[in-house]
Amino acid sequence: MESLWTTLGVVAVVVVVALVLVALFLVVKLVRKHRRVHQPGTPVPTKVAYWVSLAYTVFPFDLLPDPVYFDDIVVLTGGLVYVSRSLAKKARDDRRAD
């Protein structure tokens, strides 16, 4: 029985470490979009999504208990997808206007 708990403990640690690494990767991707988000003409909802997703990850309030980073990953992924699509749409619109 002790080896089962040891195995489960190791698996839990590996899962938490993997989730933390994924969350850090997403934060880095989102932060790299900082300059593009803060250019003039960027829609306000894009800026809000950018800051809310970063704030949710950094601040201590969570929808799920802290060792579970699924909610952070979902918020970061959603923010990254929304910001990326919004910036791509803005770039397309700017090219058409020229």
C-alpha cells in the first residue's frame, strides 16, 4: 500500500510540474505579444483580454485550488488565442486599407 501512495505522489508531482511548465510557456507567449497589443489602433477588448489573462495567472485567486493549474492554463490559452486572432484580423484589415 505504501508503494501505491509513493507512486501516486510521484505521478502527482510530475503532473503538477508539467502543468506549471505549460502555464509558464503560455505566459511567455502572451508577454511576447505585449508590444503588438499596445500599438495604437489595437481594439480595447484585445487589450482587456491580454491583461485579464495575465492577471488571473499572477494573482492568488483561482477557480480551482492552487495545485491544480488547469484553470490558469485554460484562461491563458483562451487569452492567447483571442489576442492572436484579434491581432491577425487587425493586420489583415490594415493591409486591406493600404
